[in-house]
Amino acid sequence: MRVVIAGGGTGGHTSPGLAVAARLRAVGVDVHWIGSRQGIEARRVPEAGLPFHAIPVGKLRRYWDWQNVPDLAVRAPAGLAQAWRLLRRLKPDLLLATGGFVALPPALAARTLRIPVVVHEQTSVPGLANRVAGRFARRIALTFPLTDGAFPPERTVLTGNPLRPELLGGVAAEAARRFGLDLAAGPIVYVTGGALGSHRINRDLGLALPRLLPLCQLIHQCGDNPQTGDLAWLGERARALPDPLRHRYALTAYVGAELCHVYAAAALVIGRSGAGTVNECCQLARPALYVPLPGTSGDEQTANARLVEATGGAVLFPQVSLTPESLVGAVSRLLADRAGLAAMGERARSLAVPDAADRIARLLFEVAGARPVSGP
């Protein structure tokens, strides 16, 4: 059996596909990936040992932008044509679309070639690409129950959102060793804004460092966005700290294979509430302070954060309320109740589906009408 996975652009669209790919390969399935040259998948998919095929992509925008013209007139048709040629050559039994604008051309090409399509939706508010692909997909795998009628209910299956296997089994002491921190010197807080980092979170956190670091130790994944210059600015802020505080702050542009250890060490996670971060925190029972990115499609990040907050598994902190002072106050209140934080993490775990990768794998075999070498 051969499966092509299409999707990417962000970790939220990439990580679930990698988890499913690992499960499929374990039972003898040949897995290929179609993605973009610029998305996070272009690095992470080859790192996972999967054949990766890059196509030109446009972006689906629901608002006017001059980039709509070349995207819709040039890149999107070119991506569709290249995806069609790839699928015609690969002859997969099925295509799994994980979302992001790069997933739509392969899904449309698969439809013309009569290749079955399954969509996986990671968020509580479906994106435009998945809404379009969902119109002709054989099945739509959902992370959360949806009530807005985005997909035909008779074709939806609640599977949950898979966790990459490599995020399991982290060791807190290993994170402390790698980042030069001391587990006995106070709680560790992990701050992340996604692969490129969050400019707003980076700047407010940087200004709050002198008041935050007496409360906790920080591992800060800030990205390396040349447009914002946040990495260099934060480095200057760190070097200006008094010596005792400087050693409580670990700044890094990107967290790679050590992420499992970072999560194991984190008493609290601060970050955006994209599908990837929310799923990881829920699966790993990490309490979180979510600052949703305003203006996302359907305000999906706010919807994600609200869903976890409703279970008592996180605190939603609107960006409009974010200042260095308010950030210090929120972290101080949360860290003051360590038992409450641990309970918050367990409540977040109640939203996770630990066998989500197996559920999606079984769904793919069902749609393809195939049997695994040894059933998932």
C-alpha cells in the first residue's frame, strides 16, 4: 500500500501527518509527502526519513492582497499541475490532506485522478483548504466535535490529533542539562511562539525578564525572524541582566529533538494556541497560558484556547491585554499554586486522544480497502 500525505506550512499541519506516517510505516506502508519549499515540512519531513516532493504554492486569502494575483494566477495552477504529475507517477492508494494551503492542490489533483482523499482537521475551526477538500473527501477525521456544519456529519469521524512519538519519554533533568538550568532553583517555564516565534510575546517577555526571572527559570524559543530582529534584541536584553538572573534564562531560536525534555521540565507553557502547541500540551498534560494570535482564519486560535480553558486545562490571555506587567502578574499567580498547575495539566489531558495515530491509520486502511501487514 502507498499513501501520499499532503500538507504543511506550520507545525500544526505537519506534526500530525508525521505521527500518522510513523504508524503507517511501522506496518509496511510506503509513505510519500507533498509539501512546500518554504514550510516547516520541508525540513521536518526529510529529517523523518520520508520521500519529500515540493510543489509551488499560493495562499488562500479571504481578503484582498496584491499577492493574491500571482498566487492564484501562477503559483496555484503550477502547484496543481505538478501535484497531478506526481500523483500520476506515484499511483497512491490514498491521499491524506492535513491542511494548510499546500494541501489543496494535491487534494484537487487526487480527485481528478479518482484517488480517495481523507482530510484531517486539527482545529476547532476548520481552515479554508480543508473546507474545500472536505466537500469531496471520502472521510474527514476530526480532532474535536464540530457543530458549525463545515463538513457533512455522515462523513466525519472523531479521531483526535496524533502526537509525534518522539515527544514522549522526555526527562526533565536532560532539559536542565542542555540549557544550563538547575531543577532545584525553581520552576521552569517554556515560552514558544511557533517556528518563527511571536514578535509580540518576544518583546513583552524581554521587557519583563528582570521581574520574571526571580519567579522562575525560562526556556525561551523565540524564532529567528530577520524582519523582527527579536533574537538579537533578546540576546542583548539577556546580556544586560545581573549575573544571577542571566543564568536563569535560556534563549534559543529553535527547539529540535530536545523538545520532549523541555516539555517534561516545564511547569508551565506560554505561547500561541495553534493546533500543534495545544495538542502537545494536552497530550503531555502541560498547563498553559495561551495568547491566541489575533486575526487567524475564523479566529481559530481563540477557539482552541477557549476549548481547553473550558475544561480547566489552560488560561486564555488575549493579546490586547498583554503587557510586561500583566504577563508577570499572570505567571506569578499561576506559579503560586504548583498543585493547581499540575491539576490543570491533567484536565488538559482529558481532551487528548492517546491512540489518535492508530485511529487515523485504521481509517485510511478502511477507505483504501486495504489490510495492513500487521493491523494498527
